[in-house]
Amino acid sequence: MSRSNAAGARAVLGYSLARLLVFVVVTAALYLAGLRGVLLVLVAVVGSGLVSYILLAPQRAAMGAAVQRGLSRRRSARAGSAPRGLRARMAASAAAEDAYVDALDRDGGLSGQLPGQPPRQPDQGGTAS
């Protein structure tokens, strides 16, 4: 792991541990105040979120910057290479579907036929009896 990756991992781990610590402290304080059960958990989640938003802003910013650097580095490393993974499969599937639809259009298509319906009969040019 490079120094940049280690610093990013340290920022993410530090923020996550700080959030967990804030949650435990808020939960303990609310427990000592007499809250129990589901209400304790709900109030602790909301309360620790508010406290973390205020107290952990610098750590959150550092973590966000580290994650952004990592994503930018991955994107620049992939810029010259062929697409891989899900995006490549989606692009191949879309290209195959486009070729199929183009072939249908070229060969007369489905003539308005919906999947699962019998083929439509062409009009005979006469009047209905």
C-alpha cells in the first residue's frame, strides 16, 4: 500500500472509529438518563449523527478528500485501458441490442407485433363482410 493509500485508509478508519465512539458515548449517556429499548437506539442514532456532524467536520472533510483522491487516481489509471467489469458488459449488451433492433428495422421488423402475440395478418385490400 502506498503512502497516499495508507493516509486515505487512515482518514477513513479514523472517521469511522470517531463516529462509533460518539455513538457509544451518546448511547451510554442516554441509557444513564433512563432511556431504554428501541427509543434509546433511535435517539442515540439521531443524537450521535448531530454531534458527529458538528464535532467531526474536519475528519469528515479529510476522509472525503482522501476518497476523492483515490477515485481520481483509479479513473486516471483506467483512462487509457479498455473498459472492464459491469460497464463493459452493459456496453456490449447495449451494442448487441442495437444491432438486433437495426436488423429488425432493416428486415421489416415486427410490424407492430408485441411479444407473445400472434403475427398480424396483412390487410387484403377488400371490405369487411
